[in-house]
Amino acid sequence: MFKSNGRSHKFGFKALFVAVGLFTLAIASGTQAHAANDAPAANEIRLLSTPLDALDGITFAGAYGDDDVAYLSESLQMLNDKMPAWAEYIAQAKPLILSIDLTEGAHGRAAIAKCCLGERGVITFGHHFGTLADSSDPQSESPEARRITFLATLAHEVTHIRDQRAGKFLTKTDYKSCVAAEKSGLEKQLEFQQDALNAELSNNATSAQTYRAWLEQNVKAEARALKSRDLWNQYCGAFLG
Ligand SMILES: [Zn+2]
């Protein structure tokens, strides 16, 4: 879905074009997607492995469907099991509204964060969860690579929400303030992927080898990109006039 623009690195920050949003979001019905399952009878035993807790404090909006809710639930459950510090990092950003707006994706934006609508941090994804990949890089299409891409994007956006709640990077009105805000998000995104290299996210040895090769390459490319002016011009060049 994202076309490679022929530059040096295959995927990563260029494709994951993420921004702090300045637009107003129309929240659809604000439905709690898991509400139907959320109230067990008083005498019902709730299994510890239930993923429902991971979705507590998250409201869905926009073009989301059951598949998106299931994908998020699975992904947060995987974080709980394999990268618990990151599960906590994301949980601390609640309450959240997670929205999907495919027109943002059509404009090349993976996700946008807005803080806040009342108490809630708003993150709008431009694609259905777990579908973002680089069409020029087949390795980015594997289930593990898609999962990591989705969660790294979520970590990036959650960082914007956390930063703004903490009173940091409240204005993004010129090149300098834009770079400061984005640097915070992009560094967390990279840190997440570096930590994912130390976690075992696949039970299948062959696919593990494939996604790890992709991830190692991606981490190197993104670490390089963070030091390049090209990256900042891509994110914040609009402020240079
Ligand atoms: Zn950002």
C-alpha cells in the first residue's frame, strides 16, 4: 500500500509517516466495542487469560470493525505476555479513543495523535490495524512484521499523548517544535523495535528467522534515519515554507 519512493532504506519512518494531528475528529458513536462481553455474571469465573482487560479504557471510533478490535486485543495480550513493560507503557496512556480513518491512510499518514478530547487521548490510524506494510518489501508483509509495525506505531502515538499530558511539546508551530515532538515519538518507536528484537514473538522457527532479519534491517535503517536531515524534512518540512 505504501509505495517505496526509491530512497535508501526500504521501510520505516518514511512509510510510517506519523504526525501529531491538528484536526478535529468526529467521534462516531463512541461505542465500547467489548461492552457486550464486559459484564460477566457475578458468579462467573473470569479466566486470567481473558484479553478483555487489555481493552479496558479504550473506546473505538470511526471505520473500525470486529477484526480491528480482535487484532488490538490479541496484540495487547501478546505485549502483556512477551513485552510487559511496553504493555504498561501503553496502558498508562489510557483512557484512549482509537479511531480508523482510511482517508488519512490515503494521504500517506499511518497515524495521528491528538491530546485530548476531555480525558481521552485520541489516536487515529489511517489503516485497519495490522494491515500497514511496505508494498516494495515482501518481508514487511509477514504477520510478525505487521504486528511489530502496528505496535511500534501505537507506541509512537501513545508517546505523543503521554508527552502532551505531561505538558511537553504542546505546540507544533514551527520546524524546531515539530522536530522536538516527533523526535520523542520516533525514538520510542525505535526503542520498541529494538526491544522486540530481544523478545520471541513467533513460535515458528522459520517465520521467526524471516521477521527477525526484517526487523534487524529495519532497526538499523531507522537508527540511521533519525540522524538524517531528510527524515526531519519529511516530517516537519512543511514548516520551512
Ligand atoms: Zn509523531
